[in-house]
Amino acid sequence: MQRLKLILQGILLCQSLIITELQAMDMARVETGVDKASAEFKVTGQGVLVAVMDRGIDWQNDDFRNQDGSTRIEYIYDLTDDRGAKAPLNTYGMGTIYTKSDINQAIASKTPLATRDAVGHGTTTAAIACGNGRNSADRKYRGMAPNASILVVKICADGTPAHDGEEAEPFFWQMNRVAVAIDFITAKARELGLPCVMVLNVGSQGGATDGSSELCRKIDQTVGPGKPGLIFVTGPGDEGTKRKHNRTTLLNGNSVPVGTIWDGASAYHNICPGDYVQRVRWTDIDGHPRSHIDEGKVGEIWKGSSVGPTADGRLGIDFCAPGDSVFTTYNPRSHWATFRFNVIQDGRGLYGRANAVSAANPMVAGIIALMLEANPRLDAVTAKRILQQTARRDSFTGQTPNTTWGYGKIDAYAAIKTAKQILESRVKSNQP
């Protein structure tokens, strides 16, 4: 009896160690199959450009630097600041452009650039997609594609209050500047000779949500069939299933309720990920246990994840990613870093919690960067189809496709494997 008791205790101890090890890793990399794909296919995002349209970036952060301390950021284009609109390299007549050389010089001289991520949102976006985790032990909190090159367009500002010696930042949002951002990214990807995935990590209310808006047309003109190596990601939004307007649309003679998806995500060639729950408990920097248990259980759809259909009757959601919640790079001088309950215990003040569709978006962008490394010839249509067809079902997703889960939960391993196989098949048959 005593021997049996010791055996059972040993089993429980082993189980505890396994759980601890899994919790010590970036759960999202395990959940999505990225760690498995990286181990088997050696993909890290090397040779791929991840372009982030968000609220700026903590460009000084080690998680966006190479081993020698130089920046991984190719360009920062601050479209919220027109002081550089007439600079010789700025052919767009708006915003301020910072080159890799400008960033490296600022790092070396410890001279601040006149651009920042005041709120912290842009830094988490870039880090989830492609932070390399240099600020964490064993690069524990690295993103999906830690060796990718980075391009940042600061497209908006939230209106951040002053705090801890940091100046306030006024609100800024001009929808027409998104098209300029897309043009800038496309031109720089071509200039650098790199395949590129761009992520627009914003959302808004209103719009036709049928793919007909000016923004949707711009997205569909930029990416799509026959345009290899250029892919666009923006998720559905954080409105959940609660429609702010009880809208319906007439489709095939029937009245169909419209989902809560934001207009930009309804572009035909956009890749639109919803968000599901993978973590509900954590310990903050002060050692206090925290939880977020009222917006879905582990494995369930996050309750705030917007749903389809689009106004013209398409699913709207392509699949879902585990963005609720993830631990990722924080800008220690940002407004978000003042919320200590979200700054995690073992992150030395440099890592914290991110969640919602804003975390699912860059997660998918990083996975697509790995797909592009495996097959730089992928276009947006092929990448979307691969991600849909390889998505997995479970008891939470139910029968798919549907307007909440799309085709199910993202499976990065299967998607990267399929992308690689497509390239190998084309090479064997001498297809372009």
C-alpha cells in the first residue's frame, strides 16, 4: 500500500512538473503549433517583413533588436506627426519617416526620436507577431516570428494621459491615412525585396461591411490572386455578438441579420481572425493572483470577439486564434505599464498581459510570416485558403464553418506544412 502511495505521488509530481513547464512557455506558441513547426521546419520569420499599422512602437526595446544591439526595424512611419511631411525622402506629403539608420543612430547616441508608443498597444502588437524575447530568460516570451524584419506605421493615437513624467498624447485618427500606410508598406517591401504580411490593428464602428468601402477596395487592390508575397490581416473587432444597430440586409430575397464585424475586415482578400480564450489566470508583478474568468472559459470563444456575417452574406470570420490572454513585451514607459495588475510576475516590468482581437490579429500575422518564409510565393487568396482548410474543430467550435469560429482554431503547424508542400510541388513541376 505504501509503495502504491509513493508511485501515485511520483505520478502527480511528474504531472505537476509538466504543467509548470508548459506554463513557463509562451502558451500561444504551443497552442497554435508554432513551436512544433519551428522545431520541424526551422521557421523563425527570417527573410520576411512584418508591417504593423498601430499606435507606434517602443523602438528602443531589446525585443526589437538584433544580438549586437542594432534595430530590427526597417522603417517607422509616423502618420500622426506631419513635422516631417516635406522631408526629401517623404514623397507622401504627410507624416514623418524614420529609417533604420535613424533608429540605430538614436540607439547609439541615446537620443530619443520624436515618435513613441504612448499607450503601449503598438508595442504589444509588434511583439506578439515578431518580438524576439531578448528581455526574458531563455527568450520565454518571444513572438510567433522572432527573426522577422519589422516595419511600423503609427496610424493612430488613443488620447493618452500624462503619467510618471511622460507627456500626454492627443487622440488621432484619420481613416484616409490607412491607404497611405498601405502604399508605404507595399513600396518598402518591394524596395527591401521581402515578402510581407501587414496587420492593421485598429477597428471602428460604421461602414458598409460588405467589402464595398474605400478601405476594403484599397485592401483588395493591394493583395489578392496573382500578387505573391503580400498578405493583409485585420480582425473583426471587439463588439462580441451585441449588435449596436439591429441591421439586416436583403440577400437572395431573404432578410439576413448583419454581424458585428468591422468594415475593414470585410474586404474580400483580407484574412480575418476571431479570438478565443487560452489563459484566464496569472500572477502580477506584485505577487497578487489575478483572473479574468467572466469573458469565457479556456477553449471558448472570447465573449468580445465580433462575429459575422458580412452584410453581403459571407462568413466574415476565417478562423480564430488564442489571443485571450497572452504574455508579451510591454513598453515600460507606456500608459499600459502603469496598470500593475497586467504586468506579470517574472517579466521584470518588461512583459505583461495582452488580450482581445488585438492580440489575435498579430498572432496570425506572425504565423503568416512563418508561412511566407516556408513559401514566399504565397498570395493572400492561397494563404487564406490554407489557413481555413487546416483549421481544427473541437467541442467548442462545433460544426464549421460558422459565423463565430469561421473554419475553427488556427493550426500553424498544418498551415506551414501545407505552404511548404505547395512550394515543393511547384518546384518539382517547374511552375512559377
